Amino acid sequence: MKENSKPERFFSVNEKVLLSDESNLVKKSYWVSWIIGGISLLVMGLMWNSLPKTIPLFYSLPWGELRLANKAWLGMLPSLGLVFSWLNLSLTKTIWQKDKFVREIMAVVSLVETGLLTMVMLGIMSIVI
């Protein structure tokens, strides 16, 4: 390693590096995904006082108290969307950087999963408010 050279990191969070040389579809999909995730967190924050202490979150469990969770767990849904979007972008820039098709598929998948997680969060909030 040369002196005065910075070591390369596996995951870079610099947006100029992450979104350079990408198609419009990829850029727009990730940006819209992050905007949706941010708006979801903002909506949850604004509605926080209106939410009951427990919310029905675990629909696969039997009916009753097992389905309920603390309202803080509701923030897990948009947060997961943001984490998955960042992870997909990081993986496409490190592993699949030469495969344009995979990069575009991962971008669209990030957008779809963030949208679905947001819809689930809004659906749960509409049930309990």
C-alpha cells in the first residue's frame, strides 16, 4: 500500500460513487425508493401520538395478543425498505457492476419492496387509528 493513500472500503456511501454511470431507470428507482422510505418515516413520526401502545403487526401468528407488538416496531417496516435499498445498491456497485440488466432489476426490486413495505405500514396505521 502506498503512503498517504486511503484504503478502499467494500461499501461506499458516497452518492457520487454509488450513482455514477447508471441509467436513468436505476437512478430514479433508488431515489424514489429513498424518498418513499423517508416520507414513510416522517408520516409515522407525525402520527406517533395517535397510535395506540400496541399494534397488530404479526399477522401470521394466531389471533390474540400474540399478534400485537409495541408501536415502535412499526418503524421497522420503512427502515427495512431503506436498508434493503442501500444494500441492493451497494451489492450492484461491487458485485454486479458490469451487468447492466442485474443493476436495473435490483433497482426496480428496491423500489417495489420499499413501496410494499410502506403500503403495509400505512395499512396497519389505518386499521388502528
